[in-house]
Amino acid sequence: MNSNNGTNNRAPMPVAFFGIAVGSLALAGAWRAAARVWTMIPDAAPALLTAGALVVWVALLAAYGRKWLVARDAAIAELRHPVQSSFVALVPVSAMLAAQAVQAYSRGVAIALFAIGLASSLALGAYLQGRFWQGGRKPEQTTPAIYLPTVAPSFVAGTAAAGLGFAQIGMLLFGAGVFSWLALESIVLHRAAVHEPLPDALRPSLGIQLAPPVVGGVSYLAITHGAPDTFAYMLLGYGLYQALMLARLVPWIRQHAFTPSYWAFSFGAAALPTMAIRMLERGATGPMTWIAPVAFVAANVVIGLMIAGTVRAMVRGELLPAAAPSTQSSRAAVTPINGNVRSIERRAVAASR
């Protein structure tokens, strides 16, 4: 009886839950890269992780599709929200990661997923970034999530394109990602330096800060050949520095118990060892021989803890945010990943209205 009540009193799945699919697919990609470099890893391990990640992705797609069918107003409100709309970009990003995951099994399916993901990410990015250019955005609404509509899809699409043999398209997309990242990072740093700290509920979004240099690094390695060059080392170096900075901020970010919002760390956490391992695969030596395995172990520990926390929340019926009264249903849908909307409504929602 309690379980049913808990289910009935839960809001629809926030689109930010696609961070779980992105992190899972990225970790599976790290294992596929590791299996090529370290022969002690059995081929079955990355295959099982890839299959599990794809199952999670399909389940989230089904849940999000159902949201548009039975809670359309909630989905539209989420898309219009100045903060939460950025997380919608995780849907096409996850599709392009899925394309990379299935490429070894079906090139046709991989190309289809890539085409769908690329087209939808370009359309969504133009829509959200166009709204950004129209002005009127309050500083309180700026978080590292603003990387998601343009930077993340461009880098992931660049990697997928190169892997499918479309190297020149991959270069174009990589360029779009690099210059979008450089432009947006200054905005994120300015907001952090001179405005009030992020509310507790939004602090885990800082985990996204790790992703651009290492996800971009994976993309750069995909569109280039031969031994890693200076620029590849520069990208990895900045990624390692971001990881150090985030480790220092963990006590400040972690103000309450685990929520799915912490999956914001997963994409960068998985991409960092993936980049290091691919550099090893391409002939890197020296520090990379220990950076790669240490980063790989750390990524598995970090994402393993996220998986355990997510499963525990599911068992307790606490994974989805609590539903608001029906009179406020449209606002209830606009929740951060952990459903704690009160701490940002005073800033983001009120300001946008």
C-alpha cells in the first residue's frame, strides 16, 4: 500500500535523468577502450556493460516518451524552463552515444541513431542557444548545464561521425564544440566568481565542468591519427585540473544525501579515462601509463557509487521527485534532478516570468 501511494505521489521523470544513460553509456565506452589496451579484461565485460547501458537508455526513452503522452504540459514547461531546458540536450547526446555502442554490431543502426541524434541536437541547440542570444537571462540561471545544448552534442557527434568514417563532418562538429565551450566557460566562471553561490540543489551540476575538456579530447583523438600531439595533452591536462578542482569542492557540493543529480559527474568521470586509454592505444608513454589505469579505477568507483545510490533510491521509492498538488502540476514538472525545486524557484522560475 505504501509503495502504491509512493508511486502515485511521484512526478513524471525529469529529463535530467538522461544523465544516467549518458554516464552508463560513457562508462561502457571506457571499458570497450580498456579491453583493446589491457588484454586481461575479458571481452564479455564491456559487452555486458554496453548491453546494460543500452537497456537503461531504452527504459529512459520509454519513460520520457510516456511523459510527452500523459503529462505533455509538464514536458513543455520543462523545455521552456531557463535551467532545466538544457538537460533536454541529453536525449540526443545519449542517442549518439548509443550509436557508438552499437556500431560494432550494426553499422546501419549506428548510422540511423547518429543521424537522428545529430539532427535533433542541432535543432534543439539552435532553439536553446537562440533563446540565450535574445538576452534577459538572469545570472542566477547560469550553471554548467549551459554546456549541454551545444558543447556536449558537438563533441559526441564529432566522435561518432569520425568512428563511422565521416571524418570531415567530425572535424566540423569538433570545431563547433571547442568554440562554444570557450565562449560559455567564461560565462560560467563569471557567474561563480561574482554572484551568489549555487543553491544546494544545483551544486551537483558543477560535475558537468569536468566533461568539456575530456569529452572534447576523445573527439579530438577520433578525428586525428598517429601519436597524441601537444593539443591532446593540453586537453587532458585541463581535464585533470578540473577533476582536482571538483575533488576539492565535493564537501561543498555534497550538502545532502545522494540524489540522481550527482550523475552530472558521470560523463566527465568516464570520458577522462577513455581519453587517457585512447592516448595509450595511440602510443603515449610516460605519465600516461599510470594516469590511464588510475583514472579508469576512479571512474568505476565514482559511477559504481552512483549506481548503488540510484538502485537504493529505486528500492525505497524515492527516485522520482514528489508530485506537487494538481493545481501546480505544470510547475511541478520543472524540477531539478533530485526534485528539490524550492531552492531555485525564487531565482530561476520567478526571474524567467
